[in-house]
Amino acid sequence: MKVSYYPGCSLESTGKPYNDSTRQVCDALGVELLEVPDWVCCGSSPALKMNGLLSASLSGVNLALLEKQDLTDVVAPCPFCYRRLLSAQDDMAQDAELKEKVQEAIEADLAGNLKIHNLVELLREKVGLAAIADRLVKPLAGLKVVPFYGCYMVKPRQVTHCADPEDPTALDEILVALGAEVLDWDFKTECCGAGLSLSKTETVIELSGRLVREAAHRGADAIVVACQLCQANLDLRQGQIGKKDKKKYHLPIIYFTQLMGLAFGLAPAALGLKHHLVDPVGLLKKKGLIE
Amino acid sequence: MNRLTGAAAEKDFLTQVIEKSGQNLLECLQCGKCSGGCPISSEEVGGPRRLIAEILYGMKDEALKDPTWWYCVSCGTCMTRCPVEINMYRVATVLCEMAEHEKVKPCEPDIHLFEELFLKSVEQYGRAKELKVVMNFNMRTLRPFKDLSQGLSLMLKGAIDPKEMFHKSPKDKRIARIFSRVKEKEARG
């Protein structure tokens, strides 16, 4: 299966382990990721907040480049990039005036015929649990995890078309297929504080704190994420959350693709597991998943 | 208590927000499900229900100075739970554009600064250079050592490359051109 790949800015920088592990896992599953040449930033939340036409136009540039690749299916691991691409294409399909403005701004025409996937959905639906289970060489037995979807992959329902944005299950199912023990919790799609990380750090400590506290209360060994912004907030702010609670939390925040890589027997060093602030290596060694 | 006086300005503001955002705020039931689920609602930050009420009452000054839309991270929880499916982050965009157009001083200067620096990076390089944005933000807010310990740990782990902060990235003229074409279009209305 050939799929257009849109990594996005974070995956070139702070989210590099997500990029690296995604590429390796897709390769192992026979999904050929073809990175869209010359892609640009989707504008992320700043463009979406400050300038609607600019935000649509930046996604428009990417959609035009993706259409040129002529592969139909597109995957963006970053949930915000995913939602922007999807939303821009849908908005232009419904609003001819917006489409015309964007086409003029980007000096290109858009067909609007791409199938845009987030990574969890692509692996759960297009690749499937059977193919994932087939590739399994080292089941994640005894690893207790809570799956964290965050917001942008599933909400708002009207934009993502997620069947159940309050209680999605695709990531749970992938983790179960890998042999992990998936714990039930209520905070699957709560907000981590997202882009307020720098400008309103206190808010992020409060919001990410609720997640860390609950995951610890449930007895999780780790929180599994599918978003580099969730990863960064939960990982980088865990020390400050602990200080506030007068506790020492040690909950590694691991990308689901890193766990897939481990379960597929890929070399741990190439999955970026040493790049997290809350070190997951000790835990994974204890569980016999890393030598 | 704020009462509607029927003044044209009250109606104008409401109509503009509805037209530009494509969200029919007149359908709002003021049920409060949005603010109940909103991650950034608090005593200080009113939340979406109160913001909609301000718009419905034509309280333009209050709405343009409401911190809610600055704090909004477009998580989409409110729209997901709203019985009439109002998309609040579309409303946030319209209020932000109006506030900028009318030169209303941002009531949340830190959020504004971060978002501006981020977009500046995109305008220059075509992609956001995250570490440069972080460094610029900390310098401009006079907190150069904010999050230093996390940053240093990540550097030691090899997770981030400090060279990225100072490295001269190539400019992307394509995107600067799109920024200026969008600005031209807006100037023409």
C-alpha cells in the first residue's frame, strides 16, 4: 500500500521519535510512506486562531502538493495537521467562495478528492488488526497502559467524523492486539493544554496534571499517546505536576508507534525511546521488552 | 444587568459574527454544556457560553476583550457536545480578526506573542522552527531561562539539537508570497 506522507513541523524537531517510529512501523507493515515534497506548515493553532483565510491557504498549498502525488490516501501522524488538512478540504467542498479565494492565494487549483487519515485510523482500518497481530514477535505482556487520544484526532465530531469522540476505541484495539494490558479510564480525549505550553504553562500543568494523576490512580505503567504535543506536555510538565501534588510521578509517555516497533521486534535504539524526559527504558527493561 | 436596547450597532456585531463564522449563534440555548466541558473555562476565563451571551447581547467591547477566545485551543469539545453544533473555534477566529482589524489591544499578550512568533517563523521559513520560536518567546517575555532544566535534559539525551536554534534556515519565498496575497485580499475585503 502506497500512502502520501505529511509529517509536519513538529515531527522534524521535538517529535522526531514519533516520525522515526512511524516510518519503521509502516515499513514493517508494508505501508510505503511517500513524503510529500516541499510541504509547508499547516499554520497550526496560531493561523487557525488569527487568520482563517491564511490557515485555509496553508493547508491549500499542502493539499495541492498532495494531489500532485496522485496517491489518493494521505496520512498525517500529527493530529492537528491531520485535522487541518481534512477540515480545509471539507470546508472548500462546502464553500465555493472560500475555495476560489484559496486557489487565488496559492495560485493553484484543487480537485478536493483526497482521503485524509490520521495514523491510528490508517493502521486500525486500512492495515487492520489481523495484519498487526501477524507481525507480532514480542507481545507487550504485563505492560499496563492507558491510551490517550487527545482532542484533535477525534474532536469535533462534525469535522473528524469520528464515530465516538468521547470514547474512541481504535488505539485501545491496536494496543490489545500488541498484547498490552489496556486499562479503562475516563480521560481518553481530555485536553492536555495543547499550544498553551509556553504562554500559559500553569494551565498546562493543571490540565496535564489531571491526566497524570488519573493514570497513576488507575495503576498505569505508562500513558500511550498518538500526538507529539500531548507527548511533550505530559512528559515535560510531569516534574512540575509532581511538585504541585508533593508526589513523584514516573509515568513514561510513549508513542503507540514506539510500542508497535518494540512488539514487532524492531531495534529499540532506532525508536527514540531514550529521547523522553520521563525515561521509559527502565520500565520496558523491567517488563522484559528491552534487553 | 445588560439589556438589549435595539441599537443598530448591537445587531451589526451579532450579524457580522454569524456571517463571518458561519455559526448561527441565534440557535444557542445557553445550556452551558460547552463551558462545562471546556478545558480552559475558569473563574477568570469565562468560557464559551458567556462569550456567546456577550455576542448575542451586542456587547462588542466585552467580547473582543474576552480572554476565552485567546485561551481557546480549538479542542472541539464544545462543538462535539453542543445540541445545535456551534463551532466555537470558528467564532474565535472571527473575534481575533475583528480585534486585530479594530486595533483592540490583546488582553492575553503572552498567548498573542507566542502565536505571532510562530506565524512569523512560518512566513519566513515555510515551516515552524519550533526551537527558534521557543527561544524567541522566552527572550521577548524576559524569561530566558524558562524551562531551562527540561531543555538541558532533552539536549543531553540528544532529543533536541541546540544548533537548530541558531542554525540559519533557508527562507521560503513561496510562503511569504502567500502571506502577502492573503493580506492583499483582506485589504480589498
